[in-house]
Amino acid sequence: MFMPELKVPVHHFSRRSINFAREIAVMAVINRTPDSFYDAGSTFGLDAAVSSALQAVQAGAHWVDIGGVPFSPGPELPWQEEAERIVPVIRAVREHSDVVISADTFLPEVAQAAIDAGADAINDTTGLAYPQLAEVVARNNVHLVLTHSLAKPRTIYPHPHYQDVVAEVRDYLEQKVQLALDAGIDASKIIIDPGHDLNKNTRHTLDITANFEAIAALGYPALAAVSNKDFIGETLDLPKPERLVGSMVAATMCIMGGARIIRMHNIVESVQTVRLIEAAQGWRDPAYQIHNMGEVNPPAHPERETSR
């Protein structure tokens, strides 16, 4: 397992801290959009979005990422309408939980509204397409996720081409990190994301997945957003509802390459994946340990055996 030398291992959020030297955070995806990539609008309603977020927390998610506009190409949404979608969710989740909350947005005005509602981080999938966003983050001393993408927000980028996708994504992120630092964002508030599938074809994304250590070696906690994405579907010839196993494998590959945050839809399975890896690394104890610990090897679940 690749262990990146993190510039700042322990990151402090408003109500909790995460030691990325010994913890892998599960980020739950909550979309208040009628046309979201995976859930097709099932959490567009306010109550549904809040309920889904709190269920994710109950299932063990460390972080919830709340968005009001998809990455995919489409018409521009006025910032006021985007804010109206995510701010009530952020406010409700913050009222009920100490979980880390991020707003998935690239607009400075939406970012400020989200921070005012209780967001700990801004997840910008455009790599600071709007430089003023960095100023908002710095002024409020919150976290920023810097993601690799090439297109202007919500526009098509046809036939993306790279000579060396891993090296070019790494260089891009390094440049964006410097922009963030120059804007006054502290190194302890920066997270990087190579942007699986964002302006990349399946071969590009597979190469990033297999060589994730090159991204993690930049020294900032690296996020892998692999859940149910098209590179899994195209590789395995599977529709979105059948990509769970592929998602867990891709997440595991990235974690073994140094990823410290995984952005996922299937939280129960993702938390189990992370906990097993952490236990194998010696970062957490097993839930219990009785196998081969006594004179007789008991059944794995004695309470289930006796209830039959």
C-alpha cells in the first residue's frame, strides 16, 4: 500500500478532525438535481436529500457532498437557484450532525451561501474556473477540493487527448494547488482530485486508477470519485445499477495507491471496504476477534448459530 508523505496529515473541520495518515474518509454523494448522474433525481426533493444525507451518516459516512448542479453539460443555472437547492440541505444536516459537509459548486456566490449555512468545504470540479472562488475559500478558512477537468463549466469537451494522462493531470493539480496557495488558502485546507471520467475516456481513467500514487505523491489528501462511473460500466459492460462490485474494486485500487477520501453512492458497502483496509493496515481493531483465539474455534457468529 502506497503511503503518501502528507504535508499536513491531520485536517481540522468545523466539528471534527480527520487524520489522513491513519484514516480513509467515505464521502457520500447527495444531489439535489432532477438530472443527476446516478440517482436520476431521487434526492431532488428537500426531505429526500436531507434524509439521504442523514442515512449516510448513520451508515458511517465521514463526509457528505451536497450539489445542486451536475458536472455534465447543460444550461447555466442562476446562482440563486443553485443556492436555494443546497443551502437548506446543508443547514438541516449541520443541525443534526457533526459530519464534514462540502458544497459541490464552482460559483463563488453559491460557495459563500453554503459556507454561511455550515459547509466545511467547497468541492470545485472545475479547477478554479472562477478564480474568485479561491478568495471566498481563503476568506472563510474552509477546505477546497481541487479537481482536474478541462472543459469550461457545463460545456462539452470533445475527444479529450493526452500524451501522458497521469503526468498531465498531476501537473495540472500542482498548478492549481499553487493558485490556491497564492490566493491565501492554507496547505492544511487543500484536497486534490484527479477527476475520474471528467473530460477523460475510459482508458485515461483506468490509467489514473492504476497509477494513483503519482497523484497522492503531491502530498495533499487525494480524493477518488469512482462510484458507478462510466469507466466501470464500459470496462465491465454493465449498466449503472450493476456497477457496485466494480466501484468497490476501483475505490480499493485508489486507496492502495494513496487515496484518502472516496466519493461514493453505496455507503454501507464503502464503509465496510474502508474499515477492512484500515484494519489490515493496523489503523483500527477488528469489531471482535474470537477466531482461533481459544482451545476450540467457535462459529464466526455464535449468536446466529444458536438462533437456528
